[in-house]
Amino acid sequence: MTRHVPALVVGGGISGLVCAYALRKSGIDAQLVEASPRPGGVINSVIRDGFLLELGPQSFTGTPAVRELCEDLGISNELLQAPPRAPRYILIDGELRPVPLSPPAFFMSSLINSATKWALLRDIFGKSIPPDADESVAAFVRRKFSPQLLDRLVAPFVSGIYAGDPERLSLRSSFPQLYEAEKAAGSIVRGMIRHAKSNKGPRERPILQSFREGNETLVRALANKLGPALLTSTCVAGMSRQNDGSFQIHVENNDGSESVSANSVILATPTDVTGRLLSQLDSPLETQLSSIDYAAVAVVSLGYRKRDVGHPLNGFGFLVPRSAGLRVLGSVWNSSLFPGRAPESHALLTSFAGGTGDPAAAKLQPEELASLVHREISPLLSIRSEPVFSSVTIWARALPQYNLGHGDRLAAVSKLCSRFPGLWLTGNYLRGPAIGSCIDQALTVAEEAGKHLAKRG
């Protein structure tokens, strides 16, 4: 027998969880299937030896949608805010230097030279036109500013978000607000100011957040609300389109297999899984989706006794330019940002290695990665002893790469998907990899799917 559901969401990461929750909240009996034993994807918080670890994203930026979702789920009182003025550091000439966080501090800083400062002033008062062709982040920064700004600030920042290569990342796909600002005003600064003024409502300073018991608090709350509508250890083996416009989905789990009929299907899976499923509807979809690269990232958490760390760790952490010659991309000082991350008198530091610039790092053994990270961060933070705790998690497909041509690829995918009304895609390869971006996009998809189902009756 074939079981019928109005909407089936495939993939239980944050995008799928939010989409299924929003659909059910609107009165639609949406079901969610997830192939792994637990929902949440890369959002995974665990406690080991008294350390509260984030095996994936270390925090998230509070957005209106995130705030509303937390209120709706009843978990707002669990939210924690990182110190808003916690300094960020960048490694320059073997020394951790604070990143200036305001325009006056930026122009007073010795982090960049006078030529770069002049280029920034030229942007404020001058005018430039972006090229018609898709432009890389690196080409944009060199054209508008300087190679020094690229090396010392932009490239490390890009590594922190995408673990990607600024020479390959598309500006208009990975940082669309910068592209639109120059296009609209001929100046990044004037364009961003114009955009801020056009936004109605009070201006909010982005604040980094987490939860008292880790980021997985959000996952658990969503999963609890979904209840039996969420099936884990359940994978989709195949799907097809029926004559009446519905979808036939072949589902397998430990209890066997079944066929599910759905008027709407939302694929919240990584591009390789999405492409494989869609190839059964239209093979060019798999071709387009498989061309989206992913960066492998190793997440290395090390615990130390505070007395063995000479640096005060008064800040968010640091990023490392590639010119520094280290394999560590950056480090987050978890115990300085949120309470309860380490036992009393201990510090928890989480560092990252790998990315598109060093794929071999993510293939090292966990003990090799822990040793590498300890060796590289010890002189920077005046660490005098071995870590008392270590944890290593390797994500082979951690972050999608919004490389040159990404916009065209997504446009081609969207055009092909439009031939199958009732089919939607959501995930971190569409509007940004950040948790907030995924939530925003998933809510949009849920609204569109709801309208489609209402028309079908």
C-alpha cells in the first residue's frame, strides 16, 4: 500500500527541520525523513569530560527570524550572547593583532598601509562600476582596494565563513550585498549606507549567540515539536512523478520499505544526494548540482588548564592569513565567549584546518590533527603544556563553495525544477551557509510550498 502525505521533507538538517516545522505550524501535515540516526546535520553539541563541544558551527548570528523561531519554540530563555565588544584577532608577522571594528579605529590601525587606506577613502568619495562578468572575491578586492587588504583581512574572513578560496569564490554569490552596493551607488560604503537607510525598523547590530546547553538546543526543540512526524534512520531510495502531478517516493528504514505519495516534496539534502534523487526526474539536474564543490574541514577542540595558557584569551579568537604559513585557519575561544564551555579553571579552544586551500589536512588522523593544532597555536597563545583534553571531528563535505558561476548554476537548477510543480529545494548551498541564512530560506520555501498545496486543494 502507498501512504499519502501532503508534503514530504527529505533531510533533517536545520533547513529541513525548520521547513517541516513551519509547514506543520501552518496546518499542513508535513512529514520529515532523515537518513542518519539523529537530526541536525552539522549542528551537534556534546559534553565530554566536562567540556561542552560544538562539533560543527560554534555559534550563530541572531536574526529576526532566529529570534522569532526561538520565541515560538519556547527556548528564548536558553539563549546566550557573546560579549558584543569581544575583540577579534588576526595573525600578522607572528603576532596576534586586534582587528579594528569601527571606521576610525580602522584608519588609525597599523594593520593596513596608507595605500590601502587611501583606496578605502577613494571608494567613499569616488565611483566604480562592477564588471558584467562574474567576479571573484579576490579580483574585486584587488580592483577596489589592495592586495594587502585581501591577504590580511578579506581572505582570512572568507576562510572563516566558507573555508574557501577567494580567487574562486564569486563575489555576487557569496557576498551579494557588496556587489549590489557597488552596482547601485558606485561605492561600497555609500551603497551599504543607502541599503541600511532603506530598511524599515530599528537597526540591529549583529550579535553572536548560542544556547546554554549548546547549539543543538535548537535542533532538539524542533525535533520535539515534530514528534512522530520526524523519522530518522530513514532514507529515500528513489522518487518519480505521477500522472496526477504528485510524487511517488520509495522510503527505506530498519523496518523495511514503503511507498509514500506526496503532493509536494522539499529536498533539504546536500547537493550530491539531491542530484542523485533528481536524476530520476531529469538527469541535467544532477549534472548542475554535482558541479557545486564542498570544502572539507577538521574541527579540533583542545582543553587546557588556564594556568598553562599565558595569553589572557580576552576575545573571540583569531584568523590566520595564508601568507602566515600555518595550516590552522583560525581558532575560537569558546570558554571566553559563553559560560559552561569548560570545567572550572580550564579553557576550551576550537580550531579549524583544511578548507579548499589545504584538503590534505582533513585526511589526517585525529591524533595528528590535535598535535598539529597544539603545535601551531601554542607559541601564539603562550601555552606551556600539552592539552588535557582533545576532540577532533572531520566533515568531508562541510561547506558548499559559492564559486564563480554559482549564480548561473542555481538559475539553471531553478529553471529545470520549475518543470515539476510541487518540488522545492532548500539548504546551505542556496542563500548562504550560515544558520540564520538557512532558516530564512527554509521559511520562504515553506511559505511557497504552502501556497502551492492550497491551490491544489
